[in-house]
Amino acid sequence: MSSTSTIYDFSTLTGSIDAALHNWMSPGLVLTAELVLVGLIFLTFYALLGLFLVYLERKVCAVMQNRYGPNRVGPLGLLQTIADLIKLLMKELIPIRKADQFLFNLAPFIVIIASFMAIAATPFAKGLQAVDLNIGVFYVMAVSSLGVVGILLAGWSSNSKYSLIGAMRSGAQIVSYELSVGLSLLAIVVFSGTMQLSGIVESQADGWWIFKGHIPAFISFVIFLVASTAEINRGPFDLAEAESELTAGFHTEYSGIKFAFFFLAEYINMFIVAAIGATVFLGGWMPFHIGNWEAFNHVMDFIPSMVWFFLKTFFVVYLIMWFKWTFPRLRIDQLLTLEWKYLMPISLINIVVIAFIVLMGWHF
Amino acid sequence: MNMIFNYIREIFRAISSLWAGMRITGKYFVSPGQIVTQKYPENRATLKMQERFKGEIIMPHDENNQHRCTGCGICEMNCPNGSIEILTNRVPNADGKTERIIDKHIYHLSMCTFCGLCVKTCPSDALAFGQEFEHAVFDRKKLTKVLNQPGSSLKKEAKQ
Amino acid sequence: MSEEIIKNIIVRENEDYIINMGPQHPSTHGVLRLEVCLQGETVKYIIPHIGYIHRGIEKMCEAITYQQIIHLTDRMDYLSAHMNNEAVCLCVENALQVEVPERVKYIRTILDELNRLASHQLWWSAFGMDLGALTTFFYGLRDREMILDIFEESFGSRLLHSFNAPGGLMHDVHPNFQKGIKDFITYFRKKLPEYDQLLTGNVIFQQRAKGIGIMSREKAIAYGVTGPSGRGSGFSCDLRKYAPYSAYDKVQFNEILYTEGDTLARYKVRMDEMWESMNIIEQLVDNIPEGDYTAKMKPIIKLPAGEYFQRVETARGELAVYIVSDGNKTPYRMKFRSPNFSNLFVMNELAAGGKIADLIAISGSLDLVIPDIDR
Ligand code: SF4
Ligand code: SF4
């Protein structure tokens, strides 16, 4: 479609930076410099995003519950989470005498690194993506489920009974829900014929998959939402921390900044699954287009692609928050029943249906 | 076939029940006008406690710095947890007889359970409930108050 | 039945995986400690440990007068403060054979029901939160606030009102009393269906509550489980029907009975009781007779020597007051039969064999108030 060409391509910007650097230094140095640069940008983005998501969640749930939410620190309480972060930084790191010290200290880093790695492959805007792997979907799924190792280690090494139960629940949960997430993403991979995230976005230039893919795509979107909510341990699937049962689950024994790591990782994970969902089902940074309304489509194109991406992502984030603040928590056996008796079979059938649709060329 | 039909119906019923709940929270999300929280320190000027609110025990004084407490000690006796101590003095009055007057009406806010018995049983209606509720202090001793103001005296009322 | 209870006496074994829920735990609603033995996720047995908030109220009562006792009873089951007050007052009034004015009876009944509503609202909020639906907490408290405002307007305090006095009330209700109640009922009749949509109908909630912690009628009777928890098992034990006090003989209402005996049944009993309470209040609130707010009482109450007994239906079950008097102005011995104590100890029977999450649901559905257990 011709209109897509008007969208600003970030690769021109990154390309020119790259060229400028090449004029300055040797290729080896350039690579190092770029790695450091990208790393720093991501770190800053990561921290700010985490803080903002915590704030957002508190605001959203507050309004749902007829409250104001944070409104004391800074305008509209925007600085509240920063104040909380400073508080967490200054808190004492309580050492657990009988804990397995090495693993105990390692666990928060594993969790946070896993979420950090997943964010690398996210296409934020046209041409703005740290690494565009040709197996992007696969990579994101693989990396984001690494976090469970950290959770298991945290629960095991804390040497606390509550933590252990929480960690074991989390293990069972993530291992099973990983399947549904994979299968629901696979549906779109079948549609678009590529695993590359940028390719999937490009394939939605003439309409998002959730619209193009008929009902099966919608079903897999719902399955994706449910399963990924479970995968990131959020309510109503927050069994790993189930505060009314296990006080705080796997991070009961953590304090200060180590606790903050878990906390931050949880929110970043929420962002990541929302970003993946938005990219794969809702067209990523693609603007919203309606058929042949050229004028309308043109106006939509003027909204920067970055804005589109964040709009969609935060829409999904909002959905996930909406779930959490409405539903009661499931029990562990019901959680597994839901996966193995409902989500799994449905997504398998769904894939078959989709394969059939693609084979017959019925999708738009 | 019937089983599959039930399976699908079950799923739809489940989703519709979940949607019903989400409608409720969603409804409140889009109507922030329904927020019930009061912005407390900001609304201090307009915040008015109910007239019967039991904030603390006070002894109302009139413009001549006079109260009505005779120092009879009934409130002290009726208080279930010893929150009130009455210290009296004996002074000669105009007729030359010694008379008991109140020296200090000591009230321990920290122990008071606001049962209202002292206010109710005081024979001369000398006590009342105050609307003050911001009682936080840094020193527990500050919660012990002397209710009759210094230099105050007993209001002599014409006997009806 | 009692042999069966003896058979169920718990023997700890060395390799048991025991976790202590409480005294500081988010879902024990107070300082209750449950020693829970687990096998994986499954609960093997529970041993409740009580006494963390024992204040010796019964003993304290022996040193103070009957008027003063009232304010201690507030602090047992603080969510049914008014009903606790009333139990002592009724007991003293019966002992002295004082006839309290009709107005007092009506107001007491209305306050009872308001208090029951407030208590059930708080229970609903906390129960939802136990199950992980955090929003219920705020909706329940939001609506409870309206009742507390009515209380505050009339008695000056919101939770522990000490509004009853032997012989009647401390003082008359506020002139706005009737209007406030009517406003509240109009408001709450609109809000209560939302509760159902948010939680009752929810498929996750249904799964969590249906068939969980089944208590048979026999078990309820054997353990003395009264109140909504008992009525969820088909144990018809509503004292408002069977031994009416105050103005309960003048109103029409249904005793809510469910026979399933599971968590969902106990939940439904309370939800229906909220509707029923509103019915009772509506029947009374327009007909409060004029009159005195208290009967003539001597300033110092001395009960004639003897034993006196009175029970009332609080929001959690049957509260009984037993006074032994030796003719003095203080009781010789005072005993409270608190509903929560009996309701707590059936928990092992209900939760053993279930999951941890079921244990939380069951303890939530029994609606325990810990200070009432320990007194
Ligand atoms: S306040 Fe009232 S009861 Fe207390 S000593 Fe004074 S007059 Fe007596
Ligand atoms: S309100 Fe009750 S506790 Fe407080 S001082 Fe008066 S009698 Fe004592």
C-alpha cells in the first residue's frame, strides 16, 4: 500500500548515527559504542517504564475502586513511584541466615535479565528495533519464560516454606501456560508466514490480523491474553504470590532493592506481553486503516508510528489490569484445568482451522 | 455431540459471567465522578464533624471563664477505666464554711474509650464531647489534659 | 457425633510439612494462628491457636458495674458492637424485670439490623479479597461508610458505639435518623445487585466456592456452629425467629436457610440476609413510636442474687450472656458464649483434605472475628 511510505522510518535516523560513528572510529569500536549506547537507552527506558507502569496500575485500580490513587507526591502523584523507589533503595537488605546465599542473590538478577532480554526484540516503531531476529517470536517466547528459573531459584533458596510453595506453583503454571502462548502466537505466524516480528508487522499493513484473521484470530488473541496473563503471574493467576494465601509467595523473604527487582520485572513483563500482543495481533506500529478511505488512512498515517505502538500496548496493558482488578484468584488445580482442558484443546483446534483458512486463502 | 455442546455452552457462560464483572469495574473506571475518597488535609477548612461526634471530653467554659463542675467526683467514679481524676480543694466561702471546689479535672485521653458515661452521669452537665479528632502528639504525656482552665471558677446558677 | 470428634483428634508427625498461618497473615483477619500441615498443596490438618488477643474481658467485668460492662462488650465482636451491647442490656433488664419503652425496642431492632448489614458488607469485602478479588474490598467499604455515617450522626462513634444502656439507650437518636436510613436503603438496594454481578455470578468465584468445605447439618450442630455459617448447612438457628427479643416479634421476615453446607451456601445466606435486613428495617423505620429513650433506672444497678441468661443473634451467630449475681453492683461471674469460638473449631473438619486456597475460602466464609474468640 502506498500510504505506508509516508510513515517516518527510524532506520534513517539510526542509519545516519551509525554512518557518523563510522566516520569517527574503527568498525570494532563502533560496534562497542553502539552496544553501550543501546544498552544505556534501554536501561533508562526500562527503569522509567517500570516506574510509570506501577504508577499507572495504581491509578487504574484506584479509579476502578472509587478512589483517587496516588495524588500526593508531585502533580497527580506522578512522582509517587520515584519516592517509593528511593524508599526501596534505602531499605535494609535483610540477610537470611539459612538461605542459599549465592542463589538467593542471583535470583532477582535472572528474573530481571530475562525480561530485559525480551524487550530487545520489540519493534517500537518503524525501523526502531534493537535486534530484528528472523525468529523474533520464538526468541521472545523463549527468553520471557527464562524468568521462571529466577522465580524457582528465589523460592528454593529463601529456605522459607511459603516461598517454596509459591515457586512450585509458579513453575507448574508457567510450564503449562507457555504452550498456549506459543500456540496462539503460532496462529498468527501461520497467517503471516514469518516469525520475524518486523515481518509480522509489515504483513498487517492492509489490516490487523485480529480483523483479517476472522474469528480464529480473535480466539487466539483471547487465548493469548489469558495465557500470557498467567505466564507473567498476574491476577487472577497470581498464585505464585497469592498474598491472601502465601503472604508474598516466592519473594516473601526479599527486601529492599532485591524485592524491587522482582517488582519491576513483573511490570516490565506485563509490558512485554502487551507489546507482543499488540505487535502480533493489533498491527504493532501500523496505523489504523479502514479499507479504501484514503483520506482517513492518510490522517492516520500522520500519527507517528511510535504513538500507535504505545497506544496499542497500553490498551493491552489496561486489559490485563482490568482482569486483575475484577476477578478472584483461581486455585492451582483450576488453573491447570483451565490450561489443559480448555485453552490447550481450543488453541490446537484453532490452529488447524487457521491452517485450513490459509490453505484455502480465505483470509483477506 | 451433546458433550461438545455442553463444553461450548460452559465456556460461553463463563465468559459472560466474567464480562458481567468487568462491566461493573469498567463502569466505575469511566465515571471518576463517583470517587468517594475525601481529600483530608486539604478539606480541613470545610470538614465538619457531626455534632455528636465523640472526639474527646471537654469542659465548656463560658465567656467569664466559668465552668459548671462542682468537683463531685461522680464522673471519676463512673469512668470504667480510670481516665478521669478529680483533685479538689477545700476553701472557705463567703459564709465562713469550707466548701469543696475543683482544683484539677484531669483527663487521660490515652485511656478514654469514649463510652460517654462521664458526660451522661455528670449531675451538673459540666462535661461534653468535643469535635477535635487530630490527637496525634509526640509525647504521651501531652494526652493527659486538665479540663478546667486555669483561673476558672464555678458558675453559680440561680436555682430554679 | 462426639465420638467422631474424639476420633478426629490430631496427632502430629515428625515429617509433617507445617506452616504457620498467622498471627500476622493477611487472611486470618486478626491475630489468629493456624498451624497448617501440608502435603504439597493439600491441607492435612489444621490446629488453630488462639489467645493472641485475650484481654480477660470476662474477668474485667467482675470488677465494674453493669453500665460500665457495656463498653467492654463492644470490644468483643467489634463488628456487631450493638448486638453485644444489647445482649447485656437485655439480660440486666430481664433480671430487674424492667419493661423498656416500645421506642427503645424499635430503635434497638433497627440498629441491630443496620449493624448486621454493616458487618455483612465488611465480610463481603474481606471475603472477596481473600479470594483475590481486591476490588470488592473497596465497594463493600464504600457502602458500609453510609451506615457508619448514620451511626456517627446518632451516637458519635462509628464502630464501638456503646449506645445501649441497661434500661434503654444512652440518649435519643438524631432527628435525621429515619431519613438517613431510608436514603441508605434506597441507595443500597441499587448497589447490592452489583455485588452479585461482580462476585456471585463470576465463574471463578463459583468454582472456588461451590462444594468447598462442606459442613453437614449434624456437624454444624455438633460443633455449635450458629449464625449464617450454621444456616448455610440447613441448621435452623435464627434466634430472631425462635426467641424473639426487642421488636423482632413485630416484623415479618424469613429465616434464610441453605442446605448445601458449602462455602457458596454460607456466602448466599449472608447475601440474602442483607436483603432481609433491609426488609426488616423498612418495616420498622416508619413506625418508631414516640416515647422515652430509656426506662426509669436507678443510678446504681444491683441485680438480685441469682443467675441470668440471655441470648441474641449477632451477625456471626448466637451470643449468649450468662450473669451470676450475688446482689452486688458488680457481677459475681460473667460468661459470654461467643459464636466465633465455636465457628472456628469446625475449620479443621472443613478444610482438611482441601487445598490451601480452599482453607482461605473456608475461613473467609466462616466470617471469624478474632477478638471475639479470645475475649
Ligand atoms: S465533671 Fe461533673 S461529675 Fe465530674 S466532678 Fe465535675 S460536676 Fe462532678
Ligand atoms: S468517656 Fe468513658 S472512658 Fe472516657 S472519660 Fe468518660 S467515662 Fe471515662
